[in-house]
Amino acid sequence: MEPRNKQAQLPSAALDVLGNDLLVRCASYLDADGLAQLGRTSARFGIPQAGQERSIANEVARQRFRESATDEERSRLPKYDDESDVGLLRALEQLRRPLCFDELAGYGFSPQENPASVMCTPDECWSTAVSGLVMRGGRHFVEFTINDVLSSFIHLGVIRPVSLTDGIELQADWRGSVYPLSVRYIPALSEKLRSQRTARWGESRVHCCAYYCLSGRCDWTDWDNEQVFFEWQERREELEGSGTIGLLLDLDEGTLTVFKDGRRLGAMKEGLGGEYCWFVTVGTPCTISISRGRAPN
């Protein structure tokens, strides 16, 4: 029987006889997670070899992105300086998936039958659902469809890519009501949200911004000292009962624009920049669905 260490070297030795072109072709069938795993499995795939600018895993990811990404997708995914090609390909794959609510925080949500929809039955408290899609550039349009609503205590908007539950207790920190637009009176909670900041947030102080269905106003906060209820101009309208609210986040212009049942109401907020996710905060029994749409011209 051969020693274990010699047996462990056989796969690596076998790879050495294969050319890079063949290895790239074989690896091209993997998704981003598969390429990341491949890079961790073997130095031949995960570390640039002599004379190579990229590892095989990153070269495959670069080619996949270059060949498949549309101009619109490229505008939405500017590459970070510290980002690998595998990481950029993963962001492209995420961008193409249907939107869904990935984090639910609060007492009001029923178990999800559909990841793109939440049913809320709150008892005098707020609950918040956040999409896992991280938007970093370009234009993004989403529609929130609201059904079975008893009142209009609903916020729809964008929030920094933070966790509302990791290391944050529902009762001790949120005091039972997950309302990320108003945390300035809870300093410890404000600090837990701001501590998740990265350089990818950019310079904008708009960390959470939403359309309030009850009045049509714009609410936003920097999670520090400033919370603003902004009576924006143009055609500000509330949403009474069921309906659809569309939001256009334009990170090229730094604006968040509101559409009600397909009609453009206007640019609700300026000065946005950096990374954001879609979110809803609900304080009334209702069902809300999220879906991606084509950004209006």
C-alpha cells in the first residue's frame, strides 16, 4: 500500500500534464461558487502560475463575464479594485436571479410560501424584510405589489446592505419593533448598524430611504443624528389600499424615483450613492410581493 501523502499528490501531478487551455475549457462549465471552490481545491487553479496575470479560476470568470454580460449589466456592476473576477461573476449571477426577500426581521411575518412575497400580521409593531441583491451602480427598477392591506403603514425603499439580525437582538436592541428609519433614539442600535459600514457605501449619508404609503412622503436617515421626513415636490401621492409602487434607483444620477400604479410621480430623493438593497417595513396586515422590472426611460 502506498503512503497516504503520495496518494494525495497524485491528483496534482495528473493536473500538471494538462494544458491551461484545456483546464480553462473544463472549468468554464462551473458557476461562480464552483470556481471559488475549485480555486481553494488546487493551487493550479487558485494561484496565478508563472507568467500568468490571473489564476485559472479567475481567468474563467473573466471570460464568462466578458462574453455574457450585457451593456446594461456592465453598467450595474462596476468592478471594485479589490474584487476578484470570480466575485464579479457571482454578482452577475445574483443580478440575474429573481428578486426575493432574504432577511425577515420582526414578529409580524408569517412563514414564506414564496421567497418573493411576505405576509405580515403585526401586533402594534413594525417588521422589516430585505432583499439580498446588492446594487452598486447603474439603474435598477423594482415593483412592490401590495394586497390585502388594512391600512397604509408601509415603507418601501432602499437600505444599506446590513444585517438587521446578526448580533442584533429583536427585543433587547430593536425593542420588539424593527423600524430601520428611526433608530437615532437608540444609540446602541444606531452604532450596530453604522459599524457594518464599508468603503463600498461611498460618501452618501443616505443610509435608509423610503416612500411612506400613508402620506406619500419621503423618509430617510443617516443612522446617526439625522432623520428626515421630507415633503418632496412634484406629484406626491399616498397609496390607499392595494396597489403597486415602482421605485427606480439611479446610482448614476444618485436619485430614487417613485411610480404609482405605473404612473411616474417624480424623483423623491437625491444624493444617494454606494451600495443599497431593496426593503419593506410593514406595520399593518398585508401581503407584499417584490419583482424586478425594466427601468423606464
